[in-house]
Amino acid sequence: MWRVLRSSVTLPPVPPVVEVLRRYPDAGEPLACEPIGKGLLNHGYRVSTTRGSYFLKHHLDKHHLDDASGDHATIVRQHRATQQLHSLGVPVAPPLSDTEGDTVTVIDGQRYALHRWVDGLHRDGAQLTTAQSRRLGALLGAVHMGLEQVMETDPPPPVRGQSPDPADTFTLIDELLTAARHMGPRDAFDELAVHRLVERRALLEQHAHRRPPMPEGSARGWVHGDFHPLNLLYRGADPVAIVDWDRLGVQPRAEEAVRAAAIFFVRPDGELALEKVRAYARAYRRSAGAGAAELAAAVHRVWWERLNDFWILRWRYRLHDRRADPQFPAVSALAVWWTREYEAVGEAFTG
């Protein structure tokens, strides 16, 4: 008799595990199903069977359309990419094919995919040595070059375009300030939010003239789209699986490299571990064939993006979602520190 393991009433609903596994007879009979957290984009479960452990992913319809065929095609494209990357030796966990050769199982209009379970741990930059930071940069470069090899030669247009407009950011700051100041009762987070919002508005007023232009000279290509510590599994010192390819898309590749470094290597006080960044960036440039000028432009655009970004506060005050609150002290301090140490950060990525 299989069972559902639950630890919180806020976890996602029970998936149709029995029905899904019927499409995968080699996976065995279900024994247990345990939800893995709660994601914004999709739900995940660890499924134990008579033949091992699996990761079951419920691909939610993010657009809530009656005809979600576009979403289906997007998921299939993601699956095909990871299967081909796996054949190139990139550490990924591609989906399994069912009895019909499909990787997406549709039950009652809902889409599921079954992956082999990968044992591993997440490691942030503080847990990586300089040599491991170098390997991380080489790995991301290999991802970008592998995607260039396996994806379509005529990719869809990039989603991103103009850099954030400070006029829009000023409006957002005013809205978030009002929300933070009228929280009842206000706590230490709200006080920090008010401080950082006022501080950021002053920085934007000072640096508004540095808004970067369209990245027409940047090397656009297929990227993972969400490369950060929670989407990379390690076994000991070795990365064994890059997971969560939901944001696979076309962007300036060097920007993903800079954005990932700003997540992996940020310290609690908001500083970046620049020696590790330097090792990572040099390895990325060699692996991806990216030049220093390309990285410099990417650094500027990501710095500007961070200066204008308040996603954690939008989650808290607009969506009433506080899961990202613990990240706010370091993330908000990084924008300030990066502005002050702009030249040093740029040199670490390009030197």
C-alpha cells in the first residue's frame, strides 16, 4: 500500500502517482510520495517505488489558458534539450520516456514528468574553494556551448529587451514604501525595507544617467535561465546535476554568467567574494569563448538590473509571500556595495 508523506498543510496537492507510473512500468509500484517544498512555477515530489526513487514534476499551466499547447511544446523542448545535453556529458537529470516514447504525461489536463532521483546537496559560493569556483564557471560555459550545439539554429526572439527605466523604478519604490510603512505591526524586516528603499532611490537619482543601452552587441544564445545554488546538486566536490530548466530561453549569455556569480558568491553583508568571482569568470570566458568586453557590458547591465530590482519586496508586499525574505539583507546590500565597488567588480569579471 503506497502512502503520502506530508509535513505541512501548505504543501501542494497529491498528484496521481498511480496513474503516472502506469505509463512507466519499469519504474515499479509506488510506495510513498513526499512533496518537495512549494514552488512558484511547478510542484515537485519524491516518489519511492519498489524499484527505487524518482522525482515527479508537475508542470503547472503558468498562463491559465484553455489551450495550453504552447506550454506543452515548451516543456517538450526543455526535455529534449536536457536529453541532448546529457548525451554530451553535461550533468543533468533528463526526464524518462514512457511506453509511448513521450516525456510529458498528461492526466486530466495536467502535465507531469518523471525523472530519476539524484542524490546530492546544494552548495553556495561560501562552500566552494577557488578551484571549485573555477570549475563552476567552466560548467556554465559548457552549458552555453552545449545549448548552442543542440538547440534549433533559428531560435525564438529573446524575451528581454530594454533595461529597467528608472522612472518606473521610482514609481515602484513609492508604492513599496507606502506598503512597508503601513504594515501593522511593522517588524525589523519592514524597517530595513524602508531604509533600503530610501537609500536605493538616492542611488538611482545619482546614477540615472548610466542606464545601459540595448545589448545589440551581446552574444545572445540559449541559456539555462535560472542558474543558482538551488538548481545545482553536488555530490562531494563534484556537480552531478543541473536541475529546473523551466526558464530555458534566449538571452545575452554573459549576463547569465554575471547574474549567477552575483548569487553564488554574495556574502551575508552584501559583498562579493571577488577572488572566487575572478576564478569563476576566467574559466567561464575560456569555456564559452567570451571576451572581456562582452563580460564588461554584461556586468554593467546586471549591476543596473540589481539597482532597479525589488523582487523580494514585491513578493512580500504584493503577493504576501515571505519565502524569499531571508535573502533580502544580502541582496539589498549587494546593490549598494556593488555601486561603491563598481570598478573592482568589473575587474574581477574581466581581468
